[in-house]
Amino acid sequence: MLITLEGIDGSGKSTLHMELQELLADLDPVFTREPGATWVGESVRRAIAEHIDPVTEATLFVADHAAHIAKIIRPALADGKLVISDRYSDSRYAYQAVTLQGVIPKPEEWLRAMHNGWSIVPDKTFLCVLPIDAALARLKPSNEREHFERRDILEKVQDNYLEFARADPFRFIIVDAMKEKDEIAIFVADSIRQILRSSLSHRRL
Ligand code: TYD
């Protein structure tokens, strides 16, 4: 079972990921992340820091994803593990669709095509949503932020995420990221347990 956590910078999904490690410890999940689950993530971090061209950056994120699938996701799923990833392919479709706007034609289609045939679609995706002002207030001062962390970019990124959720309401579960962090973590942990239970009972049928 593959669960992913998505949302804009400042949406609290990394805190949520950490809290789930305690709340779901008895299930012994594999906790992982993008970018940076393998050494390929170092080149991604460098590309972000140097603000290299958007095509290089996007393809490095995809390379990081490929290594993540090969080294961590696929083996863990083959072992029957519960895998919980802080960011995954929807981050590309949401962020790089914005950074590649005007650089290549139809960025989202291009990004999705890059994943087709080898990537693994998550079983469920928790999308942390909040007003952009609240997200920006949680981030570092503007001069220390990554180039994605601008208001105009985050607005478009969150709109993209919400569009994906509308298009696939079965996979996406929207989380109100303005709620108290423990309340969010308990809601997501309980939902994951329920999803596991229902997938087990379906398998028995
Ligand atoms: P992340 O490490 O999750 O951010 P944080 O610094 O909050 O821990 O991700 C770093 C940045 O990379 C973040 O702004 C989102 C962006 N990103 C993409 O643009 N595309 C992607 O495919 C991924 C995985 C991340």
C-alpha cells in the first residue's frame, strides 16, 4: 500500500510525516520522501539551490523519482509493506507544470508522459490545503526561500493540486492544514488504518 502526502511549502506535511512515524509505529511502515530518498537527491538539491534551468530541474526530479521507485518503493511494496512518502509524483505535476509554463508546450502532459509505464500510482494521497498567506507565514523570510516559495507560484501550485483532487476524488483526501497539528495527524493516521482494513477485507472477498 502506497500512501503519499502532498501540499504546498508551509502546508505542514513534513511535520505530519514525522507525527505519523509515532502514531503508526505498530504497522512498521517505510517512511520515505521526495526529493532525496537516494543520493540522486543531492543533485536535485543543488539544482534547486543554483536555480538551474527549469528543464534540467524537472528531469532531475524525475531521475530522483526513478531511483526512489527502484531502490525503495518497489522493493518495499513487493515485501507487502505500508509505504508513506512525503511528496511524490503529484509534486512534479503541480510544481513543474508551473516552472515549465512557457518553457515547453503543455508541461503537465509532458510530465505525466515522462512517468508513464514505470512509475507507481499511489493508493491514496493526503493533500494538505491552506490559504497561501498562512503557508507563507510559516516559511522562512522571503530572502532565504527557495524559488518555488513565491506567492504567485504557490497559488498556482495549490490550484493544480486542487484540480488533481477534483479529477480523482477516490485517490485524494483533502486535509484542512489550518487545523491543529495533532488533530491532523490523528485524522490521517486513523484514515490510513481504515484504508488498510478495507483493502484487507476486499482481498479476502
Ligand atoms: P521538500 O524537501 O519537500 O521541501 P522542504 O524544504 O519544505 O522540506 O521539497 C523541496 C522543494 O522542491 C519544495 O519547494 C517542493 C519542490 N519539489 C518540486 O518542485 N517538484 C518535485 O517533484 C518535488 C518532489 C519537490
